[in-house]
Amino acid sequence: MPKITILSVALSAFVLSAVIPFMEISESHLFNPEWPSHARLHEAWQLIENAAISILAFILVWKGIAPRLGIVLGLILSTSFLIAWLAGPIYGGSMVHSDGTEFTIGGISVVVVGVAVIAGLLLLGWRALSRRPVASK
């Protein structure tokens, strides 16, 4: 298994199952009193679902069960976030927190940059996997 394939899916799983929940299980998101309870339910659901899918993706790659599927799952999770960010003006979505803060690099959200990097690494992992010789039976 190419190292970039394993590392890209591992990074994606770590970010989605540990880093993002660490940041969002807070007053700015999950416990934000300004959010309707229904929105908080969707936030909890998203955190659990993304963590579970990303851990499954890692297992599929790590154990060699279905590495391409693992990468695809990682790409679905990362690109769906990027699409939601790009579509934000349509539905009023934003990376600006309720208190008006936003963490940026060069005017772009740190999270957007990070997720775009993860998506790029996943694509490199796919490419490395695709270049690997197919084992004969």
C-alpha cells in the first residue's frame, strides 16, 4: 500500500474524528445558545457521521480491504465541505462564527485551506494507488 495513500486517509480520519469535533463541541457550535435546537441536532449528527465514515475509510485502506473505496469516502467528506463552503452565498452559510471571528490565511478560512489540502493529498493517494501494479491471482 503506498504510504501517501495510508497517510492521506489517516490525516483525513484524524481531522474529521478528532480535530473538528474538538473545535466544534464548544459554545461556538454544538452548545451555541443562539443556534436552534434542531441545528444543534444536525451538528451532532454531522460530527458523529463524519467521524464514523472517516474511521471506516481508514480501516478500509489500512487493512487493504477496499483502499479505493476508503479514498472515495475521504474525498466525499472533504469535497462536500468545500462545495458547501462555495455554495454558502446561496443559502447564507459562512465560516464566520456567531461572535464575528474567523480564522483566516490570506483572507481564506484556515479550515477551507486545511480541507483543500486534505482533498489534494487524498487525490495523490488515489494516484499512487492507481500506479501500483495489480497483483495477479
